[in-house]
Amino acid sequence: MVMQILHHGAVEGVTGSCHQLRLDSGVSILVDCGLFQGDEARGGAASDSLTIDFPLNGVAALVVTHVHIDHVGRLPWLIATGFRGPILCSEPSALLLPLVLEDAFRIGVSRDLGLLDRYLALIKARIVPIPYGRWHELPTGGDDRLRIRLQPAGHILGSAYVECDLKESSRKTRVLFSGDLGAPHAPLLPAPRPPYGADIVVLESTYGDRQHEDRRTRSQRLQQALERALRDKGVVLIPAFSIGRTQEILYEMEGIIHKASGRGRGAGELDWQRLNIVVDSPLAARFTQSYRQLKPFWDREAHRRLRQGRHPLTFEQLTTIDSHQAHQRLVAGLAREPEPLVVIAASGMCAGGRIVNYLKALLDNPTTDLLLIGYQARGTPGADIQRYGPKGGYVVLDGQRIDIRARITTLGGYSAHADQANLLGFIRRMCKRPSEVRLVHGDSRAKTVLKQELEPMVERVTIP
């Protein structure tokens, strides 16, 4: 046997990330163990999408690149199947991971509080935080050597790409798993920097066939939506993942309101003090609080705002809704009489969660703005709204047909993923470029286009 890289998810799409690096001795590590979503959770190879359908013997550890559910959501089933190793992750991820897994357990496994407490205690006992940039050696039980190092990936707070150093007999190999790389200039996060080099790179390709808007353009388009809400007394709906996207959009809105309010209010200008922002997600509120605790990991721009006495994630016009009763009251009130309001709620692909109730109540209102700020996987309601909404179509939510009269806007610049230029730059800027790049975590077109762009600079580009 020789060193192998096996893929147990994110091969035919963008969810279910799970990869295995196995040494010739049989010792291996898993990199992520995520949930399949959308069409990838139905039919074909993913029909039993929660099953751990690969052997765990020899798996020494699970390495978590970041805590999004499509990278950690199968963890309960991994443990139930018999995984007993440590869970290695960055220091911010060590704080955030139990929150994600608690929510996933309540939704997908059981609401039994005793069972949940035992499960979380087991998870927390397994988590091993690793500082960025520090090598961590794993026992192999023989002469082989395996160590890993995490580096900031710029995707969400705590995200990392994984460098793996292998020494087998006289052969040395460095394998890099990108996880999800972030775009530069993302709010709160330092931009990812490529390493000196690697022999093999397993690279995500979510946006391998397209470019994002720049940050200035996306901020202007967000401000235009907020201004429309003030003028039309309409509601801006933003489906967002509870972790990462919610905090970044709050940070951006604080900047817009701070700048607009600082100009003063003259004749004909909008009254920005009338615009309130609601985060209708208990989980997002807990993540936002955790983000505040993790200020040492924020980027320089965010620390500049703090020194100016500003509070990017806790500003005056921000309200959080916790209870289901308060959520129902707000939805019913807005359905009767919309008001200038921004609502941020999960889920990011409109596939469940509280955003669905807002969509059912407000999608047929032309004063509503729906801002899609993240990737919409095939088969999700978000993808249907993105495709048919601008044409005046409809979407089916909870078995109910909802006509779409709201304004539908896709703000690609808010994607937490690197675009094609960023992915190419990550490889190009390595002093020692890899001999092989494996493309995962993308649809077939994204991978094919990115493969063509990479081939002139890399000896071998494969699509597993």
C-alpha cells in the first residue's frame, strides 16, 4: 500500500466534505465530516446521506477545517459508528464547534436534554485546539511520521487550511487540504496566505468558474437595498448562515449606518435612525457573542473600529429575537403592515429555519427585498428563488406555492468563498507549486473550468 487520499464527500457537489489521508502503514486522518444538503442529500450515492460508509480502523484523528454544517454535520454519526480519536481544530473553532453541533443534534438527532448533554460532554472532551502556524504531531505507532499545521483560511472565524507532513520510509510528502478558502477583504477576517509550497493540494472549487463583485460594489448594492427599505417602508430579508455570514453582514451594515449618520440629515435625506436590524436566530445570536469573545482573531480594520469606540457587532439599532413566540409576532405584524426593517435569519439556502416563515409572508410583496448573499446549492428553495424570482415566478415552501413579487438580488461579493482568481492566486503564489491539484467541493462546470485554468501552471490537475 502507498499513501492514499480518499474522498467521502464533496466530490459531486459542494456539501458533505470529508476526505481521508492514509499512510502506507494504514494510519490515517479524516479532514472534515460534513452533512450533505440539497440535491446532494437525495438519490444516487448520497441517498443514505448520514451513513458513515467507510471503515474507521486506523483513523487517528478528525481534523476540522471550520465549523459550517457541510463540514462537521455528520460528526454525531461518525462517533456513533465508533470513532474514538481526537478532534483537532483551530482555537476559535474549538469555541464555536460545540454550538454548531448542539444545534445540529437538536434538529437531526434528538431533543432529549440528557442525551444532548452527554453528547456535548463527549465532544468537548475530544476537542484539541491547535494554534495557527504550529505543527502538531500525531502518533502513528511505527516509524512513519505524520504532523499537521493549521493556517488561517479567511472563510469564517476559525477556518483553516491543513498542511500535512508525511514521512514514510525515505519518502517525504506534504499534502494540503484547502477546506473552504475565503475571499480577500472579507469583514473581520485576515486574507488567507498560501504556504511556501506543497506536493499535493486538495482544493475547493465552489466558485472555480466565476468572479465575485469587489467589496466596494457589494457595499454600495447593500446600501441601495437599505435605502429602498427606508423610502418604501419595506422589509429587507437576508437568509444567512448563523455563523460567518451573519456577523459579516452586521459588520458591513454598521459601517454603512455609521457613515450615513455622520453626514447629518439635510433636506430630503433619509432618516437612518428609523432603520432597525433584527437577527431572528438564537443560534446566530450565540455565534455573534462568541465572535465578540474572539476579538484577538479579528483583522486590523476591525481593530481600528474598536479603537474608535465603535462596536461593529453590537450597535444601537440591532435587535435579537430569541423566542419562537416573538418570531411569530414579528412575522404576523410585518405581513399586515411592513415597516423599514432588515431581517437576518437562517437558513442561508432558505431550506428551513425561521427565514421560511418570512418568505411565506413577504415574498409576494413588491416592497420586499430579498438579498441572497451566499451560494445556493441545487435543489434548495434558495436556488429556485434565485432562478425564477427575477422572472416573476414562484417557489414551493412547506408544500405551499408562493408567488414571487419581491425584488430578488444576488450579492455575490458577500460569498465567504474564494472566487476563481483567488483560487488560482493561492496556487500561483506558492514558491514551490504542487505537482498535483485535486479539485473537490464544486459542481462539474466549476471544476472543469478551474481545471483548464490551472493546467498551465500545475503538472497534473485531477477531478476525483
